[in-house]
Amino acid sequence: MGPAPVEEIEQRLARLKGEARNGSASPSPDPDDLDWFLFHSFPGTDVEPAQFAALVPVYERALATGATFDVELLFVRSLELGDAIPSEARMGLARAAARRVIERGFDAGDAIAAIRFAARVLPDADGFLDLLLDDHDCAQLRFQLGVDFILDERELGDYLALSYLREGDPDAASLLEQFPLSKRAQERLARLFDEQECGRRLREGWWRWTEPAERATLREALQEKLPGFAPPDPPTRSTP
């Protein structure tokens, strides 16, 4: 039989806070512990809001060190817990997530989750979004985000809601209203996900950022969403 919930909480807290017997903290927190606290922090479960709030610096470090865990659930829980998490701590998570996006430390799915979160939490989110729009190193990410948005069934407003908060949760709308997108953030997100701009990025990056085995299927899917979409002719090798 496993440890009682209180004992398990204490053991996992000790590991995450680097309070193991040898006194050394791991370079990156254990993903299993990170996910455990996320899933046990819902109302009526084992972890109290104050206990979870105390772990926010650990999650910030996990984002910074590239740990792989359910980052979107982290973003959602940090909103749902409201005043239990100080705004500065929540912004620390958002800044760590934004840095990881810019440094291409997320796959496309986690990147859009981080963008959704940072755009709602950071008062200066427009600076982060400007980098996404203009930085040369973010070109592949813009391509991937364009694919994700064009193939999605939702309008932009619904697309920008965190996924855990849009699927039948009656409290989702009121919660998101507490963390509204600023006008400047909305303007930049509209540019980032503009359909014509997405189409242009898809054509420009087609031969560079698509896998040969996936091109036919992806082209058909995109053509259903973007009538008239056609990748450019394949590049030709120049002869000496």
C-alpha cells in the first residue's frame, strides 16, 4: 500500500523544494512530481491552494530549465487559484514561459498555450508579442502557429482561450474576464493569426519546415481551410 495522502504530499514537497536528505536540489524538478501537484490541486483534492502557491517558484524554475510536464494545466491552475497566487508570482511564471517560447523550448502546442497565458497575465505582453511577430529566429514558430490556427475549427477569440477553460466549464468565461487581453495584445495577436499572413508564411516556409512524408496530407487539409492555397514550386538546385 502506498503512503497516505499527507505523507505523499510531504515527500513530494520535499523533493520539489530540494529538501531531500542529501540537501541537494536537482537541476530540474521531477516531471512526475510537477504533474502530481497539478492534478491534486483541484478543489476537493489533497493539495491546499496555499501549498500549491508555495510551489510557484519551483514551477518557474521548471519552465526555465526545460522540464516537460503539463504546462497548460499549470497556466490554467495559476488563473483558477486567483488571489491564492500573488500577481507577481503569476507574472514570473508568464515571463519564464515567454522566454521559453522565444528560445524555441516548446513544441507548437505548448507554445500557443504559453502565448495565451502570457498575453493575459503580463502587462507588457505586447513586447513579447512583437518579438513573436518580427524576430527572425521565431520564423519557424510563426509557421507552426499558422498551421495550428488554420487547421483549428474555432474563431480567434475562442482559439485564444486556454483549452482546459473552453470545454464545457461554466466558470470559464467569468474566469477569463478576470484576465482580459489588453487592446495592444489583441492587436498583435490579430496580426500573428491573420489568415492572409498565415497563408503567406505557410507558402514561404513550406519546403523548409514540412516533412516530405506529411506534405500531401497537410496540403489537402490546408486547402480545405484556405481555398486556393497552393505551396510554391519546389526549389531547384543551381548548377555550377
